[in-house]
Amino acid sequence: MREVAVLGVGQTKFGELWDRSFREIGIEAGLEALVDAKLGSGDVHALYLGNMASGSLLSQEHIAPLILDYAGLVGRHLPAIRVEGGGASGALALHEGYLAVASGLYDYVVVGGAEKMTDVADATANQIASATADHEWEVVFGATLPALWALIARRHMHDYGTTREQLARVAVHDHEMAGKNPLAHYRNRLSVEQVVGAAPVAEPLGMLDCAPLSDGAAAVVLGPLEVARRHTDSPIRIAASEVASDTMAVQHRADITALAATAAAARRAFARARRAPADVRVAEIHDAYTISALLALEDLGFAEKGQGGPAFEAGGFGPGGRTVVNPSGGLKAQGRPFGAVGVAQVVEIVRQLRGEAKERQVAGATLGLAHDVGGTGATSVVHLLERVN
Amino acid sequence: MSIARFWRETPRRYNLGGSKCGRCGTVYFPPRAVCPACPHHRETLAQMAPFQLGGEGTVFSYTVVHEAAEGFEMQVPYVVALVKTVEGPILTGQVVDVDPASVRIGLSVRATFRKLREEGKAGVIHYGYKFAPVEPGNGSALPPRRTERAVASAPTGADRTTA
């Protein structure tokens, strides 16, 4: 296996991009990443595209060759492969791209993630997103994606004393961070009172506990580490790319207050990279719902089991903290274009490790983590990225 | 959802037909083709036997849903719970005949056969299990219906493994 580096990154604005099409945003992110990597279109060997539900959202399947075509890369008839894993589609695509370069099969691959959520009504988009849960045994009985996370939240509150205010602080944190991110969907500040007082979605979760429905795309260019200096002054090595799975339905888990897939992916990733959670200076974690972030802190090893709420409340994950979480604003405030999320997280980590994150730069970041989840945790992906000196 | 897709699950959705591993005795709902709890799970392929759940259980976790799943728009706010059955499996289902504000973890409930949702005015009506408090008046906003019958008393249909 070869060492793999991220050579270039690109990302569109996240938000309600009514004036822009799926193919437009996909191409924008990909071409930005290619330019950043100083690569011409003739150098690319393959495209991997993470996307959750273009068929349901846009009546358009078969989107990998579509994006390749409109990116002007069709003449060489390159492999173009879509990867799907619910909300973790982007991170899964990155895993596939990593494997392709590591194996030696391809030298340079573009990994994209793109989703257009706002071309359908909000209620329709939410129903489509809920298809990442178990339709036959959860959704048919009235559950939605936020309802299932609410079941997890309620039990976490019951077992560990997690409070409504501790949940709300995740959203407050994310919005504060996104204020410094020009690509973020929401850059306004929130108060704990606003989050707690927002319209209920699935109690205890309210409107402001849930990440928005966003359009957006992100892309990275991967290549062999040994030639990375030809393309960038600051190569970022992929120290680990680990995928894990769990039961499709929440009801089948021995412990619903943890995501076993996240814990497994993190355990493998830290073992492969020979590092520990305490070494991670900056992390983009899955916070589609405020409870998701607290579980992530625990399952990734940044907080003790059950102590995500108090740990977050104590401020250990904000600017100046030991591990700064979601400098981009996370899914909650940077936005949630489902299939793009996992790639966008890595774009942010790469910018942080290169020292190019401007106002939101985390000082001294050399090791970063990206964590993406599909559905209620049937898929979890952890990437560790490291600055090469 | 097509008629066939819903119809083929009726033994489970109407009668709580699960399965039990002949090697380790673990009960599953919905039924499984192999037992994930057994270390040599391939050997359980032919040993998963139909097993009927009784429908009794307690609320393990719950939420009050305000933004409905498709087909449940007319029911908001409604309670969705994880119900831990006495036989072991946890089921996801609504808790009905109760004031949503009075639902608590640990509340004793019993499965009841109800209309789940309908696909518009001319579409298919889906039936299946929901849960109601065992104690009449235990926070219940409505008196128990006389026509209501527990799923446990429903005839046990021929079972088969979910594909």
C-alpha cells in the first residue's frame, strides 16, 4: 500500500443555492480542487462521487459520468464511480479514492461529494433523508431521522443526566464557529435560550438542534505522497481512512446511547496511525443533530462515556481548547448537503493543517480528524489527516 | 409503497411474528435468517424458528414527533417509542391512547392492532402494531376502546424469514 496525500481541495458555498444546478456546483468544487493541486484535466485517472439521493431528489441517477462529462473530462473515458452510504456518502467516496491510490491502480483521483437538497419541498427532502433509516421497521411506524436521534437523546439524558441545555450548546458553538466561515449556510449567532425555545421537531430535539437542508459540493484531489511536493508546498497525508458499520435500526443495538460503528472506526484509525485522541488538535465531527455531536465526542474518545454534555459545556472544544471541534461550523451551521458533508469536513481539516483557515485557524494543528455518519449510525467513517513536514 | 411490499410483511406487522435461534435461544423481531449472536452464525441458518411475541413491554425511550413521517401528518403530535418486549427484542412503534406529556421511560405498554397510515384518499391503508398503556387511565386521555384487541390474542400466522 502506498502512502496517500491530499493535493488539492475545493468547496462551494453551502446553502439554499436556488440559482445553481447540481452539475454546476459539482463541477465548481472539482475544478477548484484540480487548480489547487496544480493538475490539468489530462492528469486525472478517476472520479469518485459521494451522493446520497440524487434519484429521489432530482430524478437523476447515474451522476458520476454526468459530472465528469460537464467537467470536460469525458474525452479520456475515465472511470467515474458514485458511492452511496446515506449521509456518509462523501466520506465513503473518499475511502474508495484513498484505496484506489494506495493500491497503485490510479495515481491521481478526484473525490467529490455533492447534494442538492432544495429542489424539492422541505418535507419531501426530510422524507428522502429518513430513507437512510430502516424503512420497513422504523419509518413505516412513524419514525423520522430526527425522531430516531431523539430516541437516542432521551435515553442518553435518562442514563447519564445529559441536559437540554447541554444539547443546545452544540448548536450555539457551531453557529459561533460558522460566523468565521464565508462558505457556511448559517453565520448568525444563537443563544441557548433560542435553541431550547425553538419549535419542536421530535422532542427533546427542536428546529435549532437539527442541521439544515443545504445544497453544496466539495472535492479533494488525492495522489501518491511520494510525488506530493510537485503539487503542493503543504502535502497532507491521509494517516488513516476507516469505515465501520452497525445495525440498520436503532432498536437492534445493545446500547443506543453510543454509536458502535464510530467507536470501531475510531479505534481502527488511531491504531493504524499509531496516535491517540489526545493528539488530535482539530476535528470535524458529525453533528446532524446536537445529540449526534455529544455521542461523537464520547465514541471518538474525546470525552468519557456519558460525559459529552458536561465536557462540551466546560468549553474544552471551543477556540483555544485542547481539541477544537467543528471550526467550519459543522453540519449544523456550515450546512448539510448530505453527500457532500464527508468531503467538506476533509476540505476544512486540510485547510486547517495547511494553516490556510484564516480567521478560524486553529493554532498548531498538525493532526486532524474527520468523522461522518450515515443514517443513525449504520455507517461511520473516520479519517485522520496529518501535516507532512 | 406498493401493496405487495406492505402485504408481504403482514405476519410481522399484524401478528408480531419473530424468530428464535435454535442454538442460543435469542429472540429476534423482525425475524432473521441467521443469528448474529452466535459465533458460528452460518450454522444457525436452518435453526431459526418462528417465534411469537406476546406484545407486552415497557417504554425504553420515546419522543414526541411534531414533524411527521410520510403519511402520519394528520397524527401530530404523536409519540414514537422504543418498546422493550418481555421476550427481549426492542420494537419501534407509536404509543397511543395516552397524553404524550405523560409518557415516561419504564411505562408498561401492550401492542394493539391499529391503522398506521393511508396513502391518500384512494390509496392503500396500512395496518400494524402500535402500543397503548397497560393501566387504563395511566395518563390516558382516552378511555380504552372496547373494540381494541391485543395483538397477542391475534391468530399466529405462518411465519417465514424476511428476505
